[in-house]
Amino acid sequence: MFDIKSIPGYIYTTWFFCMDGMYTHCSCVESMTKEMNDELLDKALQLGANAIIGYRYDYENISSKGKSLIIVYGQGTAVVIE
């Protein structure tokens, strides 16, 4: 069990990726999610936090004329735990 000592703030990021059939939907979202996780961790560390709680991500796929735009949203709360 951890104790939350402080809450430096809310963190979020948004990633956009255009697909033209070269990548499968799953591999694209998986790759973007990993990069997004790294970005959120960097943002938390910049605020002086050492953990993220309430982390979640979601995505939207917008398609037209054989092309897709995938938008991935990530968010959480940066906290200092002990």
C-alpha cells in the first residue's frame, strides 16, 4: 500500500496518426499507446511526481476514402507516493 503525499497535477496528451493501409489498426494503437505512456511519464516527472494514478486512454478512428485518422487520448493524475 502506498501513501499519496502530494498531487502535483493532472496530465494529458493527444496523439494523431494517419493510416493508409500500411499498418494494422491494432499495431498502430499499440505503438502510439507506448509512446504516449512515455510522454505522460515524462510530464509527471517534470512536475516532481513519481507515479500516475487514474491513468486511462481512449482512441477514435475516423475513416474516409481508404484512409484513417487515429486519435489517441491519454490522461491521469501525477502524484508523489511514499
